[in-house]
Amino acid sequence: MVKNTTPHILSQNHFRSTRLTKPLSRKLELLQGPEVKILVGPTKKLFTLPKRLLCTSSTYFDRAFNGHFLESQTQELHLPETPSEIFELVVQFLYTGTIIMFTSAQTWDVQTAYILDFFVTCDGLELAISMSALRELKQLLLGIPDGDYVRTTHIKAAVSLPAGHPARKLVVDACLKPYAMWMLMGCKDTGGRDAVFAEHVSEFGEFAGDLLRAYAVAARTGGLNRRVPGSGFYDPLRGEIFTITLYL
């Protein structure tokens, strides 16, 4: 039997003696009223959630539960392609407006994949962009160990987001510095970038276009560094200029 996952909701009685702010009062109103069922992933994990919260937060949910679809009659929605652990982040975001990653024991690349999958799911469900998740993603990308690179799975998730999506841009920004070095070395080097970027550029045309545009902006913004025989670029992820020295 599938376990019913219903987040704990504080009742209005809990706040009876507390003067509520308008945002909190509004949030409590969204938690009242009828509930709907969402079955997630191949195991059909059940989430029972306030209908008003879902439909106010997402036009996707509003169309499903209030439109002319079967879901409006059954008040039940199936999301078979969505991993349940990612939808749990979505529920957390709906209730609190933020997400907390309880995966500190996992490596940076696994956590990055989780957050990008969260953004892809939110985009598909037509939810707002989580600023806290963007900050978390940026910190993970800033912490990539020297000699390591953004994974193919990260690129695949990022390019599935709309052009101009801030999470997609962060992934491109994380690739900019090693990409610039790869480009200035004739698209070949012995440090591992050759295979990495050759694969990314050939497999993901949109990613290649994003990188090339970011490269042009970084070169213009960084300008030519006349102090050393090399080129200056602006690193948008770190907010600083870096120089690639060319040995002739």
C-alpha cells in the first residue's frame, strides 16, 4: 500500500493569540479547504495537498483541478515522470517559499543534479522560481573542486529549461572559465577539458550557443589585459576578472 504523505499543517487556533501579518494570514487561508491527491513517480507515492495552495501557486494545477480535464472530476493528478524526492522539494517550496537540501553527505554533483531537477519540475508545473534554490545552486557551482567540471547530466537538465532561465545561466557561467581556456588553446589540452567540452559542445547545440554568447560577453567585459601576454575575461559566477596567459 502506498504511504500517504501529508505535510503537517499548523492550525489557525495555534496562532489565535498572535497578531498575524498579512502574508502569513494569506498563507493560512491557502492551507484551508478541500484537498487533492497527487500520485508521483513510478511507485505512485501519494501526496495529499491543499487545493487552494496548489491552484493559487500554479496555473498548471489550476487548469488540472479546475478545468475541463478528468483531474477536475477525480481531484487526483498523476505525475509518473517526476521523482518523488524532487516533488518533496516542490512541496517544501510551496509551503515555505524556500528549500532545504538534506543531502550534506552527498557530493556536489549529486546535490547539483537534485536542484536542477527541482528547477525543471517547477518549470513544467509553472511554479515561480525559487531564489533560495538559486543561491544554493550558485554555492555548489562555486565549490566545484579544481580539475573537476559540470557533468553532462547537469548540462542536459539546464538546457531543458527555457533560454534566459537563471538556473540555466548559472550552469553556463560555471563552464565559462574552463571553456575560455579550452578555446584559447585551440580546443585541445591535456588537462581533461578536451574530452569534456568536445562532448558537451557536440551533444548539446543550445549549450554550445549559450557558451559562445557568454564567452563573447566575458571577453568584451574583461577586455584585453595589456599587463601580461594574455586575455582578460569577466567571470560572471564569481564577479571577477580572470586572465589567461598565452605562452608564445
